[in-house]
Amino acid sequence: MKDKVKSGGGGAVYGLGFIGAAVYYIGHATTFWFGVWGFVKALLWPAFLVYDALMFMGAAQ
């Protein structure tokens, strides 16, 4: 039987990031639909983070 490798913390970091992003985006929403869009952005925050990091490094041009 193979040993199972347990990775730790990745899900917790994403979960806390999601909660923080949702609070931020929904808190700054001026209408209901901007709040809905804020929720979608909160789900996708890692993609925004990676894209902005690559743009900063000049890799995604």
C-alpha cells in the first residue's frame, strides 16, 4: 500500500483569500449586479493575481 502524501494549507489559503476578496468586492459594490460580479471576481482572484504578476515581470505580453 502506497503512503498518501498530504499537502497542507493550500485550500485554507484559497478559502481565506476568497472570503477576504468577497468581503472587499461586495463591500465596494454600488449595485446588486456589481455585488454579483464581485462574487465572481472573488472566485477567480488567483487568476487575477497570477496574470498581474506575469504582467509585472513582463512575461505575459
